[in-house]
Amino acid sequence: MSGRPDRGALGEQLRALIAEFAPHEHGVIADDTPLISSALVESVALLNVALWVEEQVDAAVEITSFDLAAEWDTITQILDFVEKHRRPGRARPLP
């Protein structure tokens, strides 16, 4: 067992982080709630999400090398990104 949080726990951490920097007036942020395309998550919140993702994948993430609105627009997409890029060991740059 890796000791890393499971997907459900990661989702809760991510929701809490987003709620801290981008309060959602309609309550809970669902897995498929548009974050970037709806402007719910803007620059400061997005920077904090990027830092959180880097912590989860143990690597630097170059957020200018891909379309954030296409790849990180929902909780599900961000968690998918984390699962896809999560690597044990030393940090490496990610696209």
C-alpha cells in the first residue's frame, strides 16, 4: 500500500482547496462542475490548484504547455491528470 490518499480523498482535498480560493455560491462543487470555462476558478485559485497538483505528482507541472481549460476544467479531469502523471521518486517536469 502506497500511503497516498485515494481518489475520493484527493477529490475532497481539491474541493476544499478550490472552495478556499473560489467560493462556489451554489454549494458543493460536483465532479463535473466547469471550473475554468465558467470562471469559477480564476488566476489565484488556479495557481493554488497547480501547486496542489505538483505536490500530488511529485513533479513540476508546466501549466503553459497545455490547455488548462480543456484538461483541468473539472474535478474529474484534474484527478485524471494526477493519476496519469503521478510518479514515485524524484520530481520531473510534466507537460
